[in-house]
Amino acid sequence: MSQAPSAEQQARNDRFERVWGNLPGWGTLSAVNHTTVGLRFLITGLIFFLVGGLLAMLIRTQLALPEQEIIGADLYNQLFTMHGTVMMFLFAIPVLEGAAMYLIPKMIGARDLVFPRLSALGYFCYLFGGLIILSSLFLQIAPDSGWFMYTPLSSREFSPGMGSDFWLLGITFVEISAISAGVELAVSILRSRAPGMSLQRMPLFSWYILAMALMIIFGFPPLILGSVLLELERAAGWVFFAVEGGGDPLLWQHLFWLFGHPEVYIIFLPAAGIVSTLIPVFAGRPIIGYRWVVLAIIMMGFVSFGLWVHHMFTVGIPQMAQAFFSVASMLVAIPTAIQIFVWLATLWAGKVRFHLPMLWIMGFLIVFVCGGLTGVMLALVPFNWQVHDTHFVVAHMHYVLVGGMLFPLVAGLYYWLPHVSGRMPSDSMGRWGFWLFFIGFNMTFLLMHLTGLLGMPRRVYTYEAGLGWGWLNLLSSVGGFVMAIGVATVILDIVLHFRFGRKASPNPWQADTLEWAIPMPVNAYNFASIPEIRSRHPLWDQPELMRSIPAGEHGLSQIEDGRRDTIGSDAVTGEAREVMHLPTNSWEPLITAAVLAGLCLSLLLKTYLLAILFAVLALVACLRWSWVNGLHPRIAPRDRTGDLPLHSRTTDGPGRWGMIVTLMADGTLFASLLFGWLYLWPVAPDWQMPEQSPLSVWGLLGSGLVLAGALGLWWRQVQGAVSVGGLLLVTVVGLAHCVALVLTAIEAGLGPGDSAHDSILAVVLAYLIFHSGLTTLLTGLQALRVRQGYTSQALPYELRVLHPLWGYTVVVYWISIVVFLALPAAFGGGA
Amino acid sequence: MIRSRFWRHPASLLLGPVVWSLWFVVLYAMLSLSCLQGWLVNGGDHPAAINLLLAVAGLLVTLLLLISAWSAWRTPSETGFMPRTSAMVSACSAVASLLLVVPGLIMAPCL
């Protein structure tokens, strides 16, 4: 047992709590610290899970017996669409992001994530977006085209109501949350580990979350683009997916599954991270094959992007191309198998303690392996054709997603529960919950394989009697309700443990990772002092940390200027490089998210003047946010802390990393747009490439040269000669480029309502104008900040943050010239 | 010197998979374009010139990845973690690239 803190220690803890704690009452809405935001994600996600589960129960009630009319076809369509949407977008991803946000800083020895306000913004976008989507269900105008919204079913012609708009705008809004979490987690893992925690000493969970974060960065933009294009087609009549006018509905499928398949692994990887964390703890030994697991994570992350077409085997793709995707689909089983064998070997070599979390891990191993095996079956093209769109696919998907995500998630919930509450869950009630859930789950979905093989299609609201599916469906429905009782038991157990659970001892599972060195229940600042890490298993190899961290014997044990501090470290070696000042409680995330919600709603209601107003307000809110940042005296009141400089006094701080990671997502969105163009051009049956581009070659080249000139002038500023006049000159030249680009766009007289060709050009021009305008605006802002003394030749931090955006803006401009102007001129005119 | 620094950098972990991913995209794009435009497909019979082209290109990518794996493996490093892991990742990517050659050897291109 830990000793009671000394008076000095208690005084320090109180000081830390005052600086890091949330404001009381309504002020708690301004909380930005990762513990609060992570828990909010988790609790909100679990509420959405209950909503999704309720929808599933309604579906199973309807399907329990043949020829039932409890729920009509229209409502049934809304129910299964919303079930999938809620579970995938509002439960699975946000809950895992929340778990990662809660755990990562604690595991890597940091006091918070590096962009706390971004996490809070992400949470509110998720909450508001989720509520907007869910409201459609209560208004009975929910989307009803399936959770993947295939065109033309989801297009205006076949879905004239607002359902699809709710989905497209709501999900895009929610995805702001996912992208911000991706940026936040990737940069935090790379740049804020405790001193000495090199990459090879990093906990495996962090490797998994790093991979997940990067996969979000590269995986979500295709869907964001697809959603924007489809909403433009529905609301403004532009052409992207309609065959008439040169679009192609298959473009939607490509964009959706370019996101959709990696998403399965975005969900699986953090869950596997939980498994890789828990198994060594309960086996009482280090994991066997740490390096093999890292290798498997990287391979899985990449290969999962090469499988998207296996969702489209029936759309008429050449067989050899199908074979490539079939091979890739089988290949991804190899890194998965590596992890399974590593886990089994670790269990085999250790002395396993079968506590409650281990029970859920064992359930995971059984269910997920079954799901993986049916996955290999589905990778085989002929079999895939046979069972396409049947209940077999539904069963496989649930085995993979529930087995691969929910079982480890519940294991993790039970494992880290004492961390949050300081109490242990009930072992007996927890076991009842597990067995009810496990039996109910297999009863529901194992049988569904059979109904699928017998030919029952998915997404039908009823079926005739006498087809041989009746008794299987009835048993599936009974199993569904048994599973629901299991969920209720687990929830009851968790709720009751806060009141009746016995007090947890420090590090109750004898774990090896740093989060257990934090006193329980959890505080707002994690570590009273930040230790130097000398091992991959700090609490096993440096057990004194349990005492010395709270005693303040390590780094940053004092609070200076009442500011929140954590250590910034080298991405590879983990060597301490700077002290990062982190923002305190702030209303900006809530205000910005509320304004964005207003924008989303006004677009939904097609009140476009209001939408413009909200867009302007959102811009103002973001600029206001960015103003009190960097070297603003309210953020950075001093130069250094001890031997280390403040991050805002360096040239390679977390802001620059955040910008680069954000641009990676932005670049993926641009690449998806290029893909759309290069796909529709040869494939769409009605595509028309005009003899001559409607865009003025001289206008674009001239505007591009002005942009290049602005970059040259900017470069001189970054290289050292920074001045207000110099930055204003860059701003004026950037503005001239923007004006020239806008005039070129207007002069082109594009007709996006008439052809996909013009629609895509219009989107590209809007993309370029947005980036040029933003870069120019931010440069103008820098000129003002130089005048205020926040940026200077000696303090170039902010210029370094903006620098990659300038490079990106120029590069995408010239790539656009080549792809949208030069290529058609060389190969395609008149095609 | 540059080689050693590269293989000790975490970006080297991504080299193999990035090459594999690019190859995968190029493979799919080349085959699709070839079938759409009727380039190198020999009227749809097997083997067509596109089969040979893709197989040779696939073997070259495999070779390139194997060379990079060998180069990483031989790089001296304090703990060996980064170069050895990069070597294993590149080797796995080489195997994955080689497997993608197989359909091209046995199937008609545009069926």
C-alpha cells in the first residue's frame, strides 16, 4: 500500500490541482485536459452504443418470425442504416479515440496531450454532430440507404428527403473530431514522451495508437471528399456520381471503401493494443516478440489500404484486378496471425491469472479468430460472389468488429476502471455479464452464417415462411436479447462498483506501464514529477517510481507562473528537448464547435445566407483562438524552465509537427480529388473532355507565377530577415494571386450542373482558392504579430509553423496545373 | 553515412510498405487502363504483353525491396531496433509484392 502523502507533498498536489483542475459548475464545459475529454468521449460513446443496441434489438424483433409487420419497410431501412452509422461513426471510433486520449499521456509519462483545446473541440464536434444525426431518427427522416450510402440510392432522385443530407453533413462534422484526434495523438506520441522513452521503449499500446492516428489521417479524407461531393450533387445539382453528365456511381464506392476498409483496422488496432497491454500483465511476463508486433502493426496499417475493392467484387472489375485485391485481402491475415501467435506464446510462457479482464480477452481470441477465418473465405472471389449481400457477410462483420473491438474494449474498461474510480469491479457479476454476452453473441451471429449460406439477403425487413430460415432467425433474435441482458449486467456492474466496489490497492494488477504510477482515483495532472525512463517496463524494472513520482523527485516538480507544463522530447530517442506550455481551461473549443454546428444545421436547412454568416463566425472564432497562442504573453510568459527552453522559443515545436500531420490529411483529400478526376476520365461512360479547357492557361500560369513569387518572398522572411513590411508584402502578393485565381475561375464560366468535368474543376478551383486565401490571411496575421513582438528574427517559432503550409499551397497549385490542364491538353482533348 | 542515418530514422520503417502501396496502386491503374484502352492485352488472351510487363515490374519491385532489406540489416546501430525492424518490414513488403505477381502469371488480363 502507498503511504499517505507528506504535508509538503500534499501542498504540491494542491498547487497542481489548482492549475490543472477543471473550473467548477458550468465552467467544467471549458475543460480541456485529456483525462476529462477522454472520459467524455468514452461516456458519450457508450450512450450512443446503447442507442445503436436498441436499434439492433428492434431489427431482431422484426426478423424473429417470418412475415411480421411490427416495423414497416421504410422504418426498417432507417433502423439498419442508423444502427450501422451509430455503431461505426458514433460509438466505435470515438470510444477508442477517447480511450487513447485518456491513456496515452499517462502511458508515455506526459501531463496532457500536446493540443488540449483541439481535443476539446473534437469532442464537441462529435457530440453536436452525433446529436444532429440522431435527431433525424426522432423526426422520422433518418437516412435509409445503408451505412455506406451507395449512390444512386442515396442520390436526390431515389432519396429525395433530408435523410441522406443528415448523414452526409453530420458525418462530415463528426469527422472533424476524428481528424483532430488523429493529429493530436500522432504528435503527442512522437513529441511528448518522458525523457529516455525511446521508440523501442515505448509501450506497445502507443505503437498501436500511433498507427491508428496515422491511418485516420490517411483514411478519413476520401470519405470527407466523397461526402462533400455527394452533398454538392444533392444540394446544388453538380455532377459526380450520376452517369448522365459524366459521373459514375462507382466513384462513390471507391471513395467510401478507401476509407471504409482501413476503418475496420482503425477500430481493430487500438483494441489489439489493449490486448497487447493486458496479456503480458496477466501472464506476468514481457510480451514475446515485441519487434514482431511492431512489424505487424506497420504491415497491417499499410496492407489494409490495399483491400478496399474486396467490398466491390460484384461490380464488374476485371478478374485479374480482383485477384490482386484477393491476394492483398489474404495477405492482411499474416500480420494479424503474427499478433495472435505472439499473444498465445506470451500466455503459454507466462503464469496466467484469469481475472475478469482476461475472460474478455479469451472471448476476444475465440470470436476474432472465427471472424478472421470467415474473412479469408470472403477474400476468395468466387465465394464472395456467392454470399455477397447475404447475412453471412453481416455475421462475418459482427464477428470481426464485436470480436475485434468490443471484447477487448470491455476487457480494457474492467482493467482501467480502478484507475478512474479507485475501486475494483465485482468479479461475480462481471463473469455473469461476460457469459451472457458471449453466449448471446454467438447464438445471434453464428447462426446468421447459416441463414446467409441458405440465401437470406441482408437489409430485407421480412421474409416468407417456409424458406428454412425461420427457426434460425428466431434463435438469432433470442440470442440478441440474451446479449442485451449481458450488456445490461456489465453496465450495472460498472455503475454499482463506484459505490460498492472494494478500494483498489496501488497498481492492483501488478502492471508494467506508467499510468499505474499515478495515484488512484486519477488526478488532473497525472504526474507530480516526470521521471526518466530506462526500460520498456518501467514499473517492473524501476519499481521505485511508484514512490518517487508522487514525491516530486523527478523533472518539472514545481509549477511556475501558474502554467501547465510538460516535457517535449525527441521523436526517436526520447531525449528531453523543451518544456511545452499547454493551454488551460478555455471556452474557445465549445464556442467554435457551436458555430460549426450552426453552419452544419444551416446547410442542412438550406439557409445559405445563414451558412455564410456561420462560416464567417467560424473563421473569426479560429483566428481569435490562434491569436492567443504561440508567443502571446498569456501563453508563454517566460523563456525557459531549468535547462530546457520553452517550446515556443524553438524552431521545431509541436505546432510545426501538428501542421505537417494536418497537411498529410489535407494532401490525402487532394489526392482523392485527383483520383476522382483520373478515374472518371477513362471510366465514366458519358464523360466529355472538351477540345479546349475552359480555364485560361495564361490566367492560371500567371496566377501561379505570382504565387511562386509570394513563396520566394516568404522564404526570405523565414530565412531570417523577418519584418512587418516584408510580411505585408508577402500578403499583398498572395492577395494578388488569389484575385487572379478568382478572376480566372469566374472567366472560365464553368457549368458544374451540366458535366462532371466542370464540377470537378470547380471543386479544384475552390480548393486552391481556399488554400491560397488561408495562407495569405495567416501571413497577414503574422505581420500583425511581428508588430506586437510575438514573432521576430530571434523567435521564429510561428513562422516555422506556417512554413509547411506555404510549401503545400504552392505544390498543390502546380500539381493541379499539370493534372487538370496539361494532361488533358496532351492526351484527352475531345475524348 | 547517409545510409546509416536513414536506417536509424523511424521513417525507414515505412519505406517498404510505401513502395508496396505505390506498386499496388500502379499495378491496379496499369491493368485497368490497359483493359479500358485495349493496350497490350492481345485481344484478351493469356499471356498478353501486359501480363509480362506487370510480372517483370513486380519482380523488379521485389528485388528493390530485398536490396533495401539487406541494406537495413547490415546497418550498425546501438540497439539494432530501428534498422533490424526496418529490414524485416522491407522483407515482408518484398514477399507481398512477389505474391502480387502470381495472378499476372496465371490469369487473362481483362476477363
